[in-house]
Amino acid sequence: MEYQMIKTEQKSLDINLNDPIYGTFAEIGAGQEVARNFFQAGAAAGTIAKTMSAYDKTYSDAIYGVEPSNRYVSENRLYKMLDHEWSLMEERLSESRPDATFFVFADTVQAINYTRTIKGNGWLGLRFRLTPGGPVNDMVLHVKMLDTNNRLQQEAIGVLGVNMIYAIFYYNDDPEKMVRSLVDNIKDRVSIDLLRINGEDFNFFDKRLISLYLVKHKLTSVTMFDVNNNSIHASEFLYRESLMVIRGNFRPPTIVTQDVIDSSYRQFKLETSLPDDKLNLMMEMTMEYLKGENAEIDEKDFLDRADMLGILGHNVLLSDCDNHQMLINYLSDYKIANLGLVIGARELQKIITDKYNNNQDGRLLVAFGELFSQNIKIYAYPAQNEMSKEIMTAQNMEVPEGIKFLYQYLLDSKQIVPVYAFNKDILHIYPFNVLQDIQENKAGWESNVPDVLVEMIKEKGLFGYKM
């Protein structure tokens, strides 16, 4: 069935007329736009127990506690707001309204400022019950506002808040529809790069699918989850830290994949002279690599690959970034001290050649300047020619004549560096061949896959494996 979008006014009125739904609104930043939608729709007394906004930090600290980090637009601040308002809701109304399905909506938002040094972002959360006296659940998201003036950003936050409440109470049995509906009437005006839904009422599906739906339906170009399958956000752990990203299809991760990770990370650590707790490593899965021959995404296949990366101990960055420039643009907001991108030598050669061929209009230096900046370093992992057995590295690869001078400069300035300590004895192993061997149960495939994954592939019958 084709997806049907409902107008904000109708959603607000539907909620107001749904007697059991009853709650509190606490909004800091970008006005009180969420509550305003319910007031304007009419019959708001059926929904709103209280609205409040503690803009002043002294008032806010007195109500929700002092914020040691002085970061008021943060996940931590949002949870303090939810905790406080929920405890008041239960204390004051649980006896007088035993049939209510309570909720608390909270947000802490920074809208675009007059000088435009702040682009606009925020944390929005919803704590709620789906049934009276039932389990308590949370929906939390991080949003980037894309409108270019304060009034429009406030308006978008108001719509987003309504969409969150409506999605939870009307689409809670359909996670994909619930995610997709969050941008009803504000498509392309906001970007939601984290969405977390926790609680017993939502244990019927794998939460990593939420990340997949966010990217699939273009609510964001990048989202992340950790080895415990929890959604995570760059602002909470990457700000001014260092990060290495390794892109791959991981179908399956092979011993070459493991060597790419190990050798690149060792070199990154050595060259940054930073301890492990200051370095972050993430595996990037792209939508391009997840799509099958029919351009559809197999959710089980996505989860299987994520499971394997989790067993190997790696957090996952899921993206719809066709090129690395899109990823760099996304990460630029977090002022990452050192960003290392690991690229296979063949892919690097294609990037360099495409940049040259697509910028014959005098923009060549600009195009390369967009990709390479002072804190970005590309680590090129070598590749072996399947026919000649020659090994291609960043230093010996062929690039177009007209760009050799620029490419040499990037090598000399160490913005492109070869991965040195690689295992040349395994470069003949190609993921596609390993996948074929698994599907055909060809003898010896096990030696080309990390031991910890061999048992998993066999036990779960991954990638078409059959005994």
C-alpha cells in the first residue's frame, strides 16, 4: 500500500481527541512550537497536562540539575528533562488518571542564530506508555535543522514533535512506517541522524533496523550504532576526537579485511601519537553495497553483516554517501582532530581519475581541495592484479598525466599515504571469490575468513552456506 502522509493539524487534533493520551511538554530553545500545534488544533485540554520552558540556565539548573559540561543541547540534558518530568507526571497524576497512557515530550534545541555561527540542531525525546500501567518506553532523536532562518526552524521543530507523538501512538506496530512518518510535512527541512527507541513494547524487532530506515528513506545520509546494537551520535563521542573510517561491503569480512583494519589502525595510531582512548575506529557500510541485484535491500543480510562486524568488535557507520566527500562534509561539524579514511588502491585510483576527468573546467584544484584538508589523511591499502600478480600501491599507481603533479604533492605532503605493514601473502584473496566458495561449500573457504566468523557462518547458514 502506498504511504499516505497526514497533515500536522490533523495529527494534532487526532491526538487531542484520543482521550487516554495525556502528557507534559518541556521545551528549551526554538520556542514552544510543539505544544503550540496542539493548542491551535483545538481540544488541547484532552492532551496537555502542562507546558513549560526554562530558557535561563539558572532556572534550568534549578529544575533539572547543574550541567557540568555546560552543554545544554545534549543527549544527557534531554534525559535529565525526561527523568524529572516523568517522575512529576507519575507522582501527581497516576492516581487521578489511572486510565491514561501518559507521555512526556522534551526537547533542547539550538536554532540558527543571527550571525549564523550556529546552524541549528537539537535533541528531542518522548517517554511514554502505550497502555495504562504498561511498560515505560523512550524515543530519543537528534535532529539537524536545514532551514536558513530561525522562524522556519522553530516551525519545523513543532511539526517534528507532533510527528513523534503521532508515530508512537499510531504506528508503533510498524517500525519502518514509524520512522518514515517523522518527516511528514517537513521532508528536506530536517535531518534525523540518530533515532533510539527503547522499552519492552518494542522488543519485537532489531533496533539496528531503525538506522537502516533512517538512511533508506533519506532522513539522514549518516547514522551510527555500536557493538551493543545501540544507536550512537557523533556529537556525544567524536567531538574534537580522532577517527578512522574503513568502508567495505563486508560480505563477508575476510582475513584481508582484518589485515586492512589492523595494519591501517596501527599506522594511524603511530602517526597521530595518540592512545587508544583518543582514537575511534568505525566500519562504514553504504547503501550502495547493501543493495542487491534488484536494487532492493535485504534486511536480514544487513543484520548479518552488522552481526559479524560486532563480533569482530567494531562500531558501524551506515551511510548513503556515494563518495567520501559527502562523509567528510557530515563529519566536519564535529571538528574531528584527525580523520583517517582507508581506501583500497584501486578505489583511490578511480577517485583520482574521476576527479580529473570531471573537472576539466578549471575547478581541478577546488575539487581536490574539497576532498583533502589539513586534518584528513587517506590511507591507501595495496591491491594485487589478479592476472599479473603485481601489487599496486599509492606510490606506484598510474594516474592521468595532467594530474601527476598534484597527486605527487598529495603524497609528499602525506595527505595520501600508503599502508605499509600489510600482509602481501593474502592479497590474492578477493571477497567475491570467498562468497562464491561459501555458497558452493567449496573446500578451504574457512581459511580465508577470520576464525570467529567461520562458526557463525556455518551455524546461521549465512550467505547461502549449506552443509
